Amino acid sequence: MWNPWKFFGPERKDEFLRRRSELLANAPIPCLWLLGKTGSGKTSIIRYLTGAPDAEIGRGFRPETRHSRIYSFPDAVVPVAHFLDTRGLGEADYDATEDLAEFDARTHLVIVTVRATDHATEEIIKPLKQIRKANAERPVLLAVSCLHDAYPGQQHPNPDPFDASDRPLPATVPEDLQRSLKAQYERFDGLFDRAVPLDLTPPSDGFEVPDFGGARLKAGVIDLLPKAYRQTLLQMEQLRDALLEIQQERSLPIILAHSVLAASAAAVPVPWIDLPVVMAIQSHLAHRLARVNQQHLDAAVLAHVTVAMGGRLAVRMGLRELLKFIPWVGMAANAAAAFAFMYASGWVWNWYFLEVRKGHVPDASELRQVYQEQLRKGVTLWKTTMAETHA
């Protein structure tokens, strides 16, 4: 007989924690310190390096000091990389001393972001000098962003005129941009190890190459990182998927438990009594999986996923209720339906949370497709369970 409860017990949690610790221990986690004004492209850089264009990075940041936040990718539970963001630059009370005390020992690379045409850079240079002085061996990459500000209304230069060298700038670089880049290089002279001109924009901005300079950025980051941390960045996607697979296994017993509970509630031989109970179980399952996956679940997210799954569980269950007037056959059918519905709902929620952790927010069509697939699996699992029970 198939027993879903075999998946429970403290040993499952211990196994999850052990495997996660082993994987993280064997994958040194790089920590990148982003230093730049708001709007200088820090978030775009994180999205490009992580390959998570839809990530809600703003929500994922958590405070570290009065003027800093940290973003752990894909999250703080199973991190593959850390990004430190310094805010407050230009404010009268900003002093890099506090951030240095917190970050100096654990930061492997500083990425300074500045817009190509922003010439008010003293508020960045001052703390950068402190950071550079504190550890001259730690590499600094100067990311000169928003190149299109120097050639408004035009596409990026084609072919790309930039190479791995900072200076001299190629003659094919547009004149206004060349002046801006030279000025930035002179301002930051002696404070960086490599400069990367780039322009990372959303596709909606209309540039033929939305990730202009992206490959150059990644190559620069990998070259400047200590060797032990390069492989982690190169294999970020594989490590992320491995960690999320471990996390997914942890959700299995939760989904099975709620599915069995829903089936038991739906088998009550009194029409309409079990509907509120089954709906409550479904809601509890969604919130439980949100906690397991360290994800935020509010009314908007709840509505988005529920509507995508059809939002008609109560109606479907109501139709099944009619079968209860046929003794035994109706009860069995209703229990099977409740199990399959709950099983599918659980895996849809879990898949949704895992996708969000990867940086992708599934749309309604994707959710419906997963729901239909898991519904069929739920029915098959129930039939298999019943066959084994009566064997």
C-alpha cells in the first residue's frame, strides 16, 4: 500500500538542510558591492548578471546598515550570489566608514556605476577613495552606463566599437560619447582596475541591442573576481537550479498531506458540508508553501494565481457534491476530485514560487498549463493509490 506519510518526519528536514549546506559549502558565494547613485543602472546590472530580468529585486533587498541593503540571489535561504547596494550617496551624513566596517571583509569586487553624461561625481568618488584605501588589493570595476544619453534618439554604435581596453578609446566611438567617457576615466583615474561602457535597457525602450555591453560586463566581473569565486558566477544557473530542486523536494510532503486531508474532507457523506473545509485547506496550503519558499503572499498574488487556475474550485466541487446522492460511488468520486484538485493547486503554487525565486513571474497562461498537467498527475496518483490499497 502506498503511504504518503512516509515522506514526513524530522529526517526529511535534516536531509534537506544537509544537502543544501553541502552544495553551498562547495560553491563559494561571490559578494559584489554596487556603489552608485539611484538610476545609474545598478538594478539592471544585477538583472543581467543573474539572468533574472523579471526579478522583483527591489522587494528582495533587505537592510544591512543605515545606508546599505543586500540582495541575495535567488534569495537569502539558498543564495548563489550577494549584491550590496549603497544608498545615501550625496547626503550630508553619509560616511563610508560604517559600510566599510560591515562589508570590507566579505566583499570580493566593487562595481562603481555612473551614467556616461553625469559629471557630478564627487559624491561617488569620495567614498570610493575610502573603500580603495581600505583594501587596495580588492578590484574595482567602473561601469559607465546609459551611453545613449550621449546620442539621444539613435541606436547604439554598430559594430560595437569597444574592446577590453579602457584607453585609448577607439576613433569609431561617437564624438559626444567619447568626450564623456574620457572625462569619466579622468575623474576616476587610479580608482578602478577596469572600465566597462554599457547600456542595459528593457526591450520596450526600442534599442536593437538592449543588452549593449552586457557580455563585456560579465567578462570583466569574472576576470576581476578571485579565482575561487569565478566558477560560481559562471555556473550560477546550474547552481540555482540545483538548490531549487532541493527546495522543491521539501514541498512534496506538504502538498501530499493537504491533498489527503482534502480527500478525507470531501468524502464526508453530507452534501455541501465539506466545501468550506476544502477551500480552507487550499488557502492554508498556499500560505504554507509561501513560507517554505520564503516568498511573499498577498491578496494580489493570491488572486493572480487563483484566477489563472480557473478560480472555479467551488463550482467544480459543487458539481461533484451532486454525486454524493449516489451512495459510495459519489463519495469516492468526490474524494478523488478533491485530492487531484488539491494536488494540482499545491504544485502550481510551488512552481510559481520557485519561478519567482529564479526571477521569472509566470503569467496566467503558464499557470493554467501547469495546473492542467498537475491535475492529470493528481488523478493518476489517486488511481494508483487506490489500486495499491485494494491489491
